[in-house]
Amino acid sequence: MRIPILKSDFTRNVGTLLTGTIVARGLTVLAVPILTRLYTPSDFGLLGAFLAMIMVGLVAVNGGYEYAIMLPKQEEQARGLLLLCLRLAVVITAILWMLSWILLPTLGLTELLPWWGLFGLSWISDGTYQALYVYHNREKRYKLLARIRVIRAVLQAVLCIVLGLMEIGFQGLIIGFVAGQVVAALCLSVAYLQLDKSDEAEGHNYFQLAQQYRDFPLFSLGSNWLKVASRQMPLLVLPSLFSTSVAGFYQQAHKVISLPVGVIGAAYGNVFYQRAAELFPHHPTSLWQLTWKSCVVLLVLAAIPSGIVIAFGPALFGWILGEEWLTTGVYARWLMPWFWLVLVANPLAHLIEIRRKLGVFMGMNAAFFATQMAVLWWATTNVTALQAVQALGAAGTFFTALQVGYFLWLGRMSPTKTSQTKPTNLARSPTERS
């Protein structure tokens, strides 16, 4: 059975999510030149530290079980996992909230203490959003997800601009970001309640579900935390190593070059996950075709924007963001090869959940995290900020290339052993759905 990458339903679903993501990210891009003229590099440095703490904590909010929602055959079990995630989000957010009060002074981020309350609101909102997003993706509600992305982007951009015009400082950036999270979570919650049949999921034994999918918190949670921490830790450490302005330059470079990753990778990854889960384990040849062609397509799609940033980064960023931001273009040039490969790796990484190779991936992410921490420690030995960024980019490029190679191997690996050991947790095959 041959499933070409351009099969109509796959392409249509990718197109739906891609359209919404392009519009959302496009609004973000249009807002960036305005925001860089309303806020200083130091403001963006503090925003970067706030976002880094949110992203590092967010990985744990749902206990890692949100990644399992896509896999059960039975709809009731998927709903049970969703409700388990939402319950865990309340408990884990409370723990993270208290920890953040201790960590902020330790990291020298006392300026964020007056806005401590927003940390908890951000974690519970985005934790709810994450779990519901995966559930709606399972249900193929791609138009809904595309609309929510646009709503979130519009609200965040408008609020940040309005608050910037009021000259209230970095707080405007943080308030705009959190407001978008809250509204997006509420929209997905309302959409779920309209579909929900509460009597189907309420009878589930949550302890039994947690046990059945325990490899997700045991391995996937730690693995994803290490992956996110590897990317976000520089934003937490650079203010104390150099200055909040250096952190602001890095934050903007990180944000702008992440845009193609978010636009293409997120939309493509959602549909790839759903389709690959259908094909495994009954159609291994089709799964390999999907994996290989997806890798090639993503590499080609990222080639042009990556080449432009590498060739013209400083001049381009200086022209778009303003003369004050030339350094951002220099940083972006050295980070771009890493993020080019991240664009490929993120969608294919769903093979980890499908193949249940969470332990191996955790080891790879642990090695990457250790390397990034070593680079940041090296940065304390009287090196320049640019040298630190170059080392971070080189380490990221090397480890992400290894991950892409591993994902390609997973896409081609025989499913026999996996399907025999974990038969109850696999997603429905196309035959079963029809």
C-alpha cells in the first residue's frame, strides 16, 4: 500500500494548519519591527528570561501524558488521558509557582518578582492549551486549531503594541503574551465542552491510565524537559553572564529564526503525527515513505529562509528591526544552521512516541543538555558574547543532526518487536477507522 506524501487528505490537512500558522506567525513578524522600536533590548532580555522559565516549567505541567492522547484506540481512553492531564496541570502548576518564587532571586531576576502571579496563570493556561490541542488534533479539527492560532497571535501583537505605546516597559510584553495564552486556552476549552460526553470519561480509573502510559512521564517528560531546557537555558543565564541587552539580542534572534520552524514544523508535525500513528505498525513501507519524503520536503522548504539569514543576517535585521539591533542579525547567522535542522527534527520526533523509544531519546537530550551547560560554563571564562553564541549554535547543529539521523532510522525500522510488546497503546490503523 503506497501512501505518497502528496495524498490529498494529508496535503489538505497540512495546508489548513499551515495557513492558520502562516497568518499567525505573519502577524508576529509584522509586529516585530514595531515592538523593537517601542521596547529596548533590555526589555526583550527580561521577556526572554520570563519565557524561558515558562517553557522549561511547561514541559512538566501535564506530567508528559499529553503526548499519549493521540495513541489509544478507544475514544473514551483518549478522553480519560485528557482529563488526567487537566487534573495534573492544577497540581503541578501550584508546585512550579512556588518554586519560581525561590528561583527568580537565585538567577538575579528580581525585576520579575512583582509579576510572579503571571507565572502561575501562564503555566495553567498553556498546560490546558497543550492537552486540548493534542486532543483536537486527534479529532482532526484542523480548522479550529488554525483559527485559535490566529486569535492568539492577534491578541498578543495588539496588546504588546498598545502597552508599548503607553511606555510601561517590559511588563507590556509579558502581559500581552500571557493574555494570548489565556484566551487560546479558553477557546479550546469551550470547543471541547461542546463535544464532550462526560459520562464516557468520568468512569475511567486515572491511576490505571497513568500506569498504562507511565513511560511517558518516566522518559518523555524528562526527555522533553532536557530538550526545552537546552534551548531556553541561555536566556536564563546570559543576563547574569553578560547583560540583559545581550540576552535581548539573543532572544530576538532566537524568536525570529524560530518563525519558519513554528510555521512549517508545527503545522506539518501535527498532521505527520496523526498520519504516522495510523500507518504504524501495519504499513511499515508507507511509514518509511512518509518519513523520508517529509524529511526532504522540510529541508527544501527551510533552505531559502535559512540561506538568506546566513548570508545577509546583520544587514537584514538592522534594516527591519532598527540600527540598534544589528547584533541580533550576527547572532542569528550563527544559530541558523541549528534551527534549520530543528525544523526537520520537530515533526519527525513524533516517531519517538509512536515507536515508544522514549528512553533512547532521553539519553540523547541529556547529552545535548550537558553540552549546552558546558558551553555556558565555558562562557564564564572571559569569552565574548559572540563566542558563546557561536559555541551554542555549533553544539545545537551537531546534536540535532544526530537526532534527524535517528528519526530516519526509526521510520525504516521493522515494527515487529514493538508491535508485539505494546499492542494496546497504538493508534488505530486506517482499516480499523473505516
